[in-house]
Amino acid sequence: MNKRKNFPKCEKCGKTLSRKVHSVTKKPLRFCINHRQMTEEHKKNIGLGGKGRVFSEEHRKKMSISVAKIWKERRKLEDLTKKKEYYRAVRRITKRQKVEVLENYRKEGYELDHITPIIEGYRRQIDPKIVGDISNLRYIAASENRKLGTQQQKKWRIY
């Protein structure tokens, strides 16, 4: 049984076509690949891989904006990676410190706090060894530490 029974035939050679409509234009196909009618512009661009396409000014602007957005996102990711590396370095150094000597060590409801916040160390490019050092550490009440997060951000931006 011929599965292509209902498919159209090429008007020039009579060959049965592989589909009924064009995949992009959705117009009924009339010719096989060997007999399709192409415009001169299409013939010229066929081997250029899109290099010979003519884009409107509006399309060019959209493309340049999207490329700029992509590069901006890549820079953000690179910065994020550097930031994560900085945080890891500070935490590694902090873990090596002898925090047992600090006041309020192991008291209920107290947390270890960096006097100079890690984020400020990163922003000001302070060596992680300084930010993670025992001289920059203290134990404070957890509730106070939560409040400090937002207050310190405002304070540090002034300087």
C-alpha cells in the first residue's frame, strides 16, 4: 500500500512530494526540491549561512541589546563566582581561629559575628585573612546579629 497516496506531485516532473505544505509558509507545495522556484536573493544567500541576510534597523537594535544583556549576565556570573570564592576563603580562615577565647562563647542564643562584614571586605577588596581573623570576630546575641545585617549595610555605604 502506498503511504504517499494523498501527497501532491511535482508539477514539472510528477515526483510525489514528501509533505503537503511548506513548513514555514504553510502554503501548499507544488514543486519538488529540484524544481522549486527561488528568487535571485534566495539563490545568492543560500551558501552564505545567513551572512548575506539583510536585517532591518529595528532588528539590528534588538540584536545588539540582547547581546549586551548576555554579556552583562556573564559578568554578573563571573562576579558571583569571585564573591563565592571570597566568602569561602573568609569562612575557611574563620574556622581556623580559636574562638573559644572570645566572650560569650557557647552561650545560648549567641552567634559568631564578623565586625567588618564579609560583604564589605569583598567590596573593599580587603584580604580574607584580615576579615576572617580573630580580631574581627565576636559573639553577639542572635537577635542583635539579625538587626545588624540591615543596619550595617546602611552604615558601611556612608563610608
